[in-house]
Amino acid sequence: MIIFLAKQGLDLSDIKNFIFHPGGKKVLDAYADALGIEGDFLNKTRHVMNNYGNMSSVTVLYVLEHFMSEGFEDGYGLMMAMGPGFSSEMVLLNMKN
């Protein structure tokens, strides 16, 4: 992720919205531990996990919908999903209200 952002001329502090696939409690905890970001930056991801569960990588689209309907911070968003085996996808979004 850090290398992906660096190739865009960005670092983690430039990301205002984390639209992450909720792969389960352990995955959410791993995101938080690995990124070391203060506060509940995964609150919308947790909401989707609690209300819909993990529906594979497509669940990230439910998280994106939650951001679009409930609001987001102007700036960059990072959307990340994981698939079977170990595959992952990342999309950098420029989000404006």
C-alpha cells in the first residue's frame, strides 16, 4: 500500500477516506495495527461488516455506498478489497462532496 501511494506521489497521511473490504474482525484489527492510524478510521467498514457480514471482495462496494450516502471527507480515498487465495485490489479515489 505504501509503495502504491508513493508511486502516486502520496503517503498515508494524504488519505482521508479508507474504503476497505471488511474481511472479518481479524482483518479489521490487522488494518488498524498495520496502518497505526488514530481514531476509528474504519467506522463505515465496521458498519457494513456488522450489518451485512463479509460477502467476499464485493463487500467493498457496500462500504463505498455507505461512504457516498453517509458522507466522506473531501480529499483522497483508498479503496481496497481482498479476494480468494490472496489477491488484492486498490483504487485511489479523488473524492469531493
